[in-house]
Amino acid sequence: MNQPETQAIAPSQRERIYRRNFFFFLSDGVLFMVAMGVISSTTVIPDFVRRLTDSEILIGFSGTMFSIGFTLPQLFVARYIVRHANKKWWFVGPNIPVRFVVLTFSLLLMWLGKDRPELVLVLFFVCYGVAALGDGLVGVPWADLAGTSLDSRWRARLFGWQSAVTGVIMLGVAPLIAIILGGATFPDNYALLFGISGVLFVLSIIPGVFFRELPGGKALDKVPSFGEFLPDLGRVLRDDVPFRAILITRIFTSLFAMAGPFYIGFATVQLGMSSEVAVPALLAMQIIGSVSGALLYTWLGARNNLLYIRLALLGGAMWPLTALLAAAVGPLPLYIGYLMSGLTVTNLIFSYQNWVVTYATPDRRPIYVGLFSTISAVVALIAPFIGGTIAESFGYLPLFVFAMLMAFSALFVTLRYLRNTRMEEEPREVAVSSGTV
């Protein structure tokens, strides 16, 4: 439908709409997440880039690039879409050209072959960056749609089931990735993976067309000028303590996650594992963890989102800890670390998003989502250079120690400044303790 309904909707009818939307949101999310999983940012992408360059900074940047591109433009998009009550086509429209980009890169990679690695590297960063920025354009409209066209119960189910279904599918895909990487020569093996991912991205365009948009926030009469918009953002950061606390938690999480692309390099370079073994095996452990974590979030996220965030941060700290243990005793602890990363980190990002969407009022949701995402992106943009510099100058182990400290810092903020309360439909999900951030 093209316009949000303005008439009153009976609770029973609203519930039917939620259920219908859940199916299409889930279809969109699973197609997108499986496409991302086939070219995993913690295994496949860093290993691909490592074959083209030995720069640890570029390798680290490749692993966080999509997250950066996805979140960076959202604040600027939010400034424009507040003029529109209907957000659906702000999501569907840009999807149509953008989700062909990865498929296009796979064809270019197959055409160029292995004789021009510098050009392949440039084209990868251009295409991957365009895909990420394009998805960033639709991030705020998607979050607003999820906030208005699903309630908090259905959103938690969506995030949980999306992760669980994706994980189950990826358990079957992981052996296929191993066969492709081991059976074909470089770069044809990676071109095939990008091609499979690209086809799934294209298919993910379809479900969004069928979203049924419910009434949300009121449209503004005009786009706010920067003289109005920027001071408003400053007031949010200055006065809204719960939001500031969750934002600081997200920043610490970005600094913790910056080590993600380096674990696979640590496994292949320092522990001596081959890419053909390390990439699919560690990816499989991560997928098993993500399925288990998704089922946990489906249940716990609908009841106590903040408790899940705390538990996930504690579990996420085990990833760098197990890498430190692996340096002393061999690769086995690293398998456990990837299992814990899937169990916690994958769904942690969903839980942050759910917190912000639930916390903000419908009128303010685009601004809150955009501000949260863009500040997170700025930190994520800097983080790979910090991580790459630490890895190049001091080695992997100091980087993992730093990542572990960041995870515990994020956990401290949630324990110190946010009370554990039950998720509700009201715009305030958490209360603030006596401290300030």
C-alpha cells in the first residue's frame, strides 16, 4: 500500500497486520543475512583481501567496511525523511539498483582474473562500499517501518527468528563454501561466492514491496535547516541520558568488534591453519553460535532486551580471550571463541537496534536511529585503522587484549547507568540509575 492508514485499527486487525508483516520482514531479512553470510565479513572478506594485499589496515578495514557504509549516511537520510509520513518507498526504491552491485562485482572479478590484483582490490572496495552506502540509505526507513508496522514483541521475534533461520541455512552453506574455496582456483572461487551472494541480494528486493505500512510519526512541513537540525542533535546528546548511555555502549562495542577481521588472519598466519580449513570451520562454529543465540534472543529479547545486551557483552568478551588462549595451547580455544561470537555478537547488534527503535517516540524515531547509526559509523570508520596499526606495530595479541577491555567497558556502562527493566510499548524502555554518563 502507498499511504499509511489513518483510520483507527482494531487490535485484532492490527495483530493480523503484524503477523503478515512479520513474514515479509523475515523473508527480507533472511535473504539479506544469508547473502551477507556467504561473503562473511569476519572470514571470507578478510581472507579474500589478504590474497590481494598484505596491508593489515586494509584487511581490517574490509571487515568493517559494510558496517561503516551502512550506518554512516543514516543521520543525513533521517533529516529528509522526517518530511514524509510514508517511509515504505524510501526503503524499497533505493534497494532496486543497490542490491545488484555485489552481483556486478562477481562478474567483474571473473572477467579480470588473477593477473590484475591492484585493480581487483580497487574495484572490490568501490563495489562493496557502494553496496554498503546504498544499504545505509534504506536503514532509517527500514527501522521506522519496523517500529511502526511491528510492535516490540514481533520485532524481538523477527530479530531472533531471522538470526536462527539464517544460521540454520548457513550450516548447510558452510560446507558448500569449503568446497568452492578448495575446488576452484583464485579468484574464480571467490567470484562464485560473490555471485551466489549477489543473486540473494537481488531476490531480497521482493519482500519489501509487500510490507504493509501502519501510521507512524507526523510528517514535518519542511526539511529542517542545519541551523535547526544540528542543535537538536546536540540537545539529544546532552539531555537524553539513557540514549547517551546506549550510544557509548555501542561505541565501545565497535572498538571491541574491530578485532573481528583479524582472528582469521591470526588463525592462518600465527596458528598455521590453512584458509581451506580455517574459513569454513570457524564460520561453521560462528553459525552454530548464532542459531543458538537467536533462539535465546527470540525468547529473552521480547521480555528483557537490556539483560540480553549485558549477557551478550559478557559472552562477546570470550572471543578475544579464547584467541589469547589459542596462542598458548593451539587452535582449539579459537573454535570456542567463534562459537561465542556467533552466540552473542550477531544478535547484539539487533538488540541495540531494537532498543533504539522501542525507546524513541514515532515522531523522533528517524532522528534517534540516524544519530545512533551515524555516530557508530564514525567510530567504526576509525576503528580499523586503530586495529590495523596495533596489529602491524605490536601484533595480534595486544589487539585482542584491547578488544577484551572494550567489551568489558561496554558491559560496565550498561551495568552502571541503565537499570534492568522489562521491555514495554512505551517510548521509555529503561530507567536511569543515580549516576550520569
